[in-house]
Amino acid sequence: MLPNYFDRDVAERYDDTEDAMFSPEVLGPTVDLLAELAGDRPALELAIGTGRVALPLSERGVRVHGIELSEAMVDQLRAKPGADRIEVAIGDMTSARVEGGFGLVYLVFNTIGNVTTQDGQVAVFETAAAHLEPGGCFVIETGVPILRRLPSGERFAVFDHTDGHVGVDEYDVATQLMWSHHYTSTDATTYTRSSLPLRYAWPAELDLMARIAGLRLRDRWSDWDRSAFTGESTKHVSVWVKP
Ligand SMILES: C[S@@+](CC[C@H](N)C(=O)[O-])C[C@H]1O[C@@H](n2cnc3c(N)ncnc32)[C@H](O)[C@@H]1O
């Protein structure tokens, strides 16, 4: 049984704690690109969560399905207007299968890292490939590991330091595991910590996983606005196609 880091407590607070990710500036270009890639075929979101992306994509007329491990996250989605248009299967994206063929499968917001083994991440690519029709695309949005910022012997890198939130990534370069530590506070005095384990991978390793699953890299951008991916990019939006 996989651990569920998105239990009821986290699920109830998810949309508030991640409110910046719900902004039109973030969701506009995300949904534009996904809608274009889906065309007139249905889309499948792996780890659909509370429907942050699926709901606005469905509003664009794309038929969206989802797979999600956490029932509590799906309960949040179900309570939102438009949720009746989205079919969600509770399951693990490394093995779950749903009916139908899709023109687009997508996995956003660093969530490939929530699968903490290499075999598991390959299995996610196989899940995507199993659901794609020929010519369909698998899209991943995830961060580029910030190892270049770690001096020799250092394990910790601060990725956010704002009012009420300090984010620190802890890296174990021997195992490619990391822990995202979030310290949150409402009074800037007392902080509560929550930590999430992740497996980081370079884009090139993800390309090999895609090949194992029978997919080929089509595009890689540094963001949803299709800006060029460079050595300075902190994240990537990658598109692999099923021949
Ligand atoms: C950061 S949230 C992203 C949710 C949504 N995609 C979004 O962009 O807001 C990560 C989600 O991945 C789900 N998840 C983690 N591991 C999973 C797995 N193996 N199979 C399916 N869902 C998983 C979690 O339950 C959680 O809802």
C-alpha cells in the first residue's frame, strides 16, 4: 500500500496553500497548451488532485478523465462546479488503467517525483503510453533538480522564503531522493513543518523512461508559454509522442 501524503487534512487545505498555482497567469498558458495538444480527443490527467487543471481544461470543451490515489483530494474536486463532467478512477498511476483511448495524458506540478523509485517512474510512462492513441502526447511539468546550487557536502537548498512559508529541499545525491520541507506559519513566529519525499530525475532520464514506454520526445520548453529550455531553466514542460 502506497503512503498517501495528501490525506483529508492536506486535501482540505490544498487549494488555499497552493493558491498561486490557481492564478490565471499560471493556469491560462497551462490550459492553452494542453487544450491544443488534446485537440478534439479526450485527455487523461494522472494525479488529478482537486482538479486545479482538469476543471478549466474541461471548461474549454476537452473531455477530461483522471486517475488519483487520494480519495480525499477527489472529494474536494467532486464538490466543485463542473466536476460532474470529469470521470475519476481512484488508483495508483503506476498501475491503474481506465477505459478508452486518449489524445493527451498529462502529469503536472512536479508530481512524477511523488513516485519515489525509478521502476515506478518508468511504470508511470507505461501507464501514459497504454492510454494514448497513436499520435497522442504525454506531457510532464516538473522541476530541474537544483543541484548546481549545492556546494560540495551541502544537502539543503532554500527554494522559497516568503511571509508564512519557508521551503527547503533536502537532497540525497546518492539515491536521487529528496525531501521537500515546508515550514508554514500564520503569525511568522511559530512554524509547522510538513515534508514530502520525492525522486528527482534529469530530463534526459525521463527521455529514456519515455523510450522504454515506446514514446519519443517531441518538445521541451522551460514553461507552459513555450519559452526555450536552456541550461538556466528551473523547470521543464516536456512532450513525448506515441508514434
Ligand atoms: C501536488 S498534487 C497535484 C495535484 C494536481 N495535479 C494539481 O496540479 O494541482 C499531487 C497529487 O498526486 C497524487 N498522487 C501521488 N502519488 C500518486 C500515485 N502514485 N498515483 C496517483 N496519484 C498520486 C496525490 O494524491 C496528489 O493529489
